[in-house]
Amino acid sequence: MNSVLTDPEYGVTRLDGLPSRITICEVGPRDGLQNEAAVLPVAVKAEFVERLADAGHTLVETTSFVHPKWVPQLADAEQLLETFKPTDGVRYPVLVPNQRGLERALALGVRDIAVFASATESFARRNLNRSVDESLAMFAPVVARARDEGLGVRAYVSMAFGDPWEGEVPIAQVVDVARRLTALGVTELSLGDTIGVGTPGRVVAVLDALTGADIPIESLAVHFHDTYGQALANTLAALRRGVTIVDASAGGLGGCPYARSATGNLATEDLLWQLRGLGIETGVDLNKLVETSVWMAGKLGRPSPSRTVTALAGEATE
């Protein structure tokens, strides 16, 4: 007997001004697992990535080449990339911190990378041990080389909605970093609500400021944490403004080390439940994804924080 309830249908009610289809950037294997206390075997991670692709994901952020001293959960990045079986039509970006990381990625045939920038000086210093200017200077040759090699380059703009040390982040500051990253040649910008403090009005204001600075909405993604329960509301606000790329983590994997009681990333299943009700296509099978998250929760030894996973798995058990 399945441990997951067959996904029930409750109809579709569309709202004006929303896209008919979006792409989910599944960040569970990287941003999710790097913030989990447990260090999983590479075989489990490989199966996780394969399951995500089998569920219909076409964009799966797979791992990170950040030094193992800082992210021990992903110390097996090279083994993982050599272990899992890629699915045709799926992109598997990896996070690279510098030129050394890019060289490692290129040697393994990686075709998409990501860099991790900050909108604030405080977080840049704590996360990258550099100022904002110094970090962007470090990324410049990485992005240039990657683009020369034909790679896609995603750039995260972390602390785009609030910073635990600086408080409210001026929108002009976010726009400045985003414009400089765009000038470097990145192909996609993911706006990170790293501590989950954003609300819909602020999301709209930031997106409007960015598009007003000639950054195309098509190049923008959103990455919301659900610390204060705002991730789905913020996502809907972003979709109304034309965003069609949304980051989410299977089962709500991951946490935020910079805010107390942070519930971590927006759960992909919760996002899918909302999108299906709005008639927005993603190509991702909710049933398969819930089964994967139940399986992963077992490997981590704790329940998934996703409300949708809890609802579907719980009803099946009953």
C-alpha cells in the first residue's frame, strides 16, 4: 500500500495576470541539504537527484564546490556528479565560489553554474569574507570564463529583502548589485529572501525597481524562505509581476542559520498545490514529489515541514 495519498483534485480557478507556465528551480539537493544537520551518503544524494528529475523537474541545483570546511554536507560534490544518471532535457547547475570551483565543475562536464552574491556588506563579509565590491570582482572572471565556455550562469542576490545585522535593505542597494551582476554577463538573477522577512508589497517594489533599471523580468527568479509564513504570498505577488522562475526545495528541506525558528525554504509541494489550483503548469508530478520527500524524510530521520507532504502522506496513513 502506498504511503502517499493519490493527489486529490479540487478544480482550477484562474486569476488574471498570471503566467500559464513557470519553471521551478529545485534547490533541495544543494540549498536544502547543505543546511541539514545530517550528512547523507552520496548514493542517497544521487537517488534524490534522479527522483527529482523523474518527477518532472527540468532544473535541479545539484551540489556546491564550496570548500568542505564550510559546507561539509556537500563535500562529496565530485563523487555525486560522477554517480547520478543525468536525464535528457534536465539542467543540473552547481554552485561555484571562485575560479578553482569553476575549473572543477568544467572538468566534470557541468553546463550550468551559480554564484552567490550579497546585497549587503554584513552578509558579504560573513559569507564570503569579502566586501560586496571584492566579491563581485571575484565573480567577474568566473562568469566571463563560464560564458566563454557556453555555460548558463545563475547569480543569487542574497539578503535582497532584509538582513539580520542591517535590518531593512534599501531597494537601491539591491538594484545596484543586480545591475552589476547583469553587466558581468549572468544569465539569471535569483532574488533571495534569505531570512524570510519579505512581504508581498516589498516583493512588488523590488521587482518594479529592477525592471525599471532595465533588468528583464524574464531573467529574474525568486527564492523565498518561509520563516514568517510569507513564501507563498510572496511568490504569488512575484508571479503577478511576470516572474516565471521560482526556487523551491522538495519537502521544505533546509533551514536558515541567520534567523531563529526559521522553517527554511519554500516547500516545492506547497508551491505545486497553489500553482495547480491556479491552473499554472510546471511539468512536475506532485504525487511523485511527495513520495520522494517522504523517502528523504526517512533518510534524515525527521518529518518533512511541508504542509502538503504532511497532508497527503498523513491521509494515506489514516
